[in-house]
Amino acid sequence: MADEYRIMCRVVDMRGGKQCEAGHFLDEEFEFKARGTDMCVWALNAVFPMYSVLKFGGSFPWESDPDVAHAACPDADNLVVFELRREKA
């Protein structure tokens, strides 16, 4: 089942007015992979649980689209919000 889906990640919001310390930028998009995703460890830690649920067919009741999840890095002064979207591989 895991090979049936790929998870795309996009930066959808940046709050705080500063550049992301890890170099992420608004509208950046990349495929999120369990290995080899170039993301700071703090954001990775916040996003990975959402990735796991979407990758294995789950969804979140608070999201209006079952193929989407949102997560944010923990930097409260310069918040980066990521949108994960499940797509057929």
C-alpha cells in the first residue's frame, strides 16, 4: 500500500517576517520521502507523523480534504507551515 502513494510537500505560509533558518521559502515544493528529504530536523520532526498517516492511507478528521495534512515547524517566532498532499504514485 505504501508504494501506491507519494507525498508532496509545499510551503504554504511563513509568519514572522524573517528568512527560514533552513532556507525554506514560500511555495517551495518537493516530494517528501522517508529517506533523503532535505528538511531541517525541527520541521522534519513536526511533519513526519502527518507523512506517515497519509503515506499509509489514513486521514485527519480536522482536514476538509482526506488527502491533505498541514504541519508547522516549532519556531514560534518564524513559523513555516507545510502542506502535505497524498497523490497516486
